[in-house]
Amino acid sequence: MKGKNLQLIVEGLSTFYGEAQALNDVFLSVANHQVAALLGSNGAGKTTMLKTVTGFLRPRAGRITFEGQDITHLAPHRIIRAGIASVPEGRQLFGKMSVADNLLLGAYSLTKRKRKAFARPRLEMIFKLFPVLGGRMTQRSETLSGGEQQMLALGRALMGNPKLLALDEPSLGLAPLLVSQMMRLLRQACAEFGLSVLLVEQNARAALKIADTIYVLERGIVVLNGTVEQVESDPRIQKAYLGG
């Protein structure tokens, strides 16, 4: 788990809902400027992992380190300021608000001075990545298509100048063609914005196309991890996720 290029390190993490254990002694890491994907069926503990990393759930045991700082028990807003932005399942946009207002809300964690200097150039980068948003600035976000809403959710997260994105099921509800497009854009954002990504995804085929490292969760336990090539060739993955 140690290494100079590791940005996020999770060690021995155990998280509970009451007395029900959702994560059991989980170890994982995300390297700088890489995509780590967390696969597993419904109820495996994937979303619980993201909520624990981003501070919305408190672990009962274990340690989370981000860029050398122990963030295990920090509040969500402090974790955001440390550089981790979350894109939750279902996007959770403000539907009655415009695209522009949703984007600008993403910069709330920055200081007023930094927001003023940072907002315009960052918006330009986001519009370059997601051109459709540039033409929809006054449109209410609830009127966007599913794919456009996912782009907006990503754009909002990028407005906070994060170092790591924690994404929960970005392909959910999207047509197969849009899933491929969204994954390409996510990988592009990772490169252009200098980001790392912790990706929770039930669509294993989509995740395998863009990830550098794969972790497979079953009943709150990491049962398999390795490179895409190592995990993809495992018979268990072929059978459970790839129809092999």
C-alpha cells in the first residue's frame, strides 16, 4: 500500500450500518492521475466505500489517507477542501436551477478570491470537454437529457478544482452508446485536469475500458484486485460480469 505515487490509501476499512457490517477490512489505493474502478453486484458495498471515503459515513475501523493527510474522520466539507469531489449516483443536480448556476455551485468550496480568479478559465475548460453545456447555460438542468445531466454533474465537480473524483455509477440509466462516450470523456478529463478517479461501476465492461486498476467487492470484502489485464482474464470475472 505504500508508494510515492499513491494519492489515496485505504487501509483495513470496516464500516457498519448499525450492527450490520457493510465493509470488512478493505484495503485499496488510487495512484496519481490514474483510474481505480470498484466493481461488484448490488449490495456489495461499493457505494458504502465512496460514502466512507468522502466522509458521509464514519468507519468503525481502518484509516484513509489522502496525499499524506489522514482524512478518516474529517467532515465531508473538509474532505472536499482537501481535494476530493464526489459525483453521487443519480447526479443530484438542482433541477429548477440553470446549468450555469449548477456549475457555479461546484466552486463553493473555494475561497471568494480563488472563485473569482478561477471560475472563468475553469468554465472554458469544462465547455471544451462538454461543448453541449456551453450552449445550455440558461436552461434548467431538469430539462437536460440523461447524458447531459451526467456531463453537468461531472462539470460541477470539476469546478471545485479537485485532485480526485469519486464517482458512483456514472453510466446508470444511459444508453450503451452514451456509456462509451461518457467513459471516454471521463478518461479525457482525468488527463486534461490532472485528476485521479475512484470509480464505482456496475457496468464492468465500461469500467474495464478506462481503468488502470480494478478492485472487486463481494459482501464488503475485496476478493480480487489487480491490473485490468489480470482481472479481465480471471474466470470468476468472466462468469460473473462479462458473460463468459
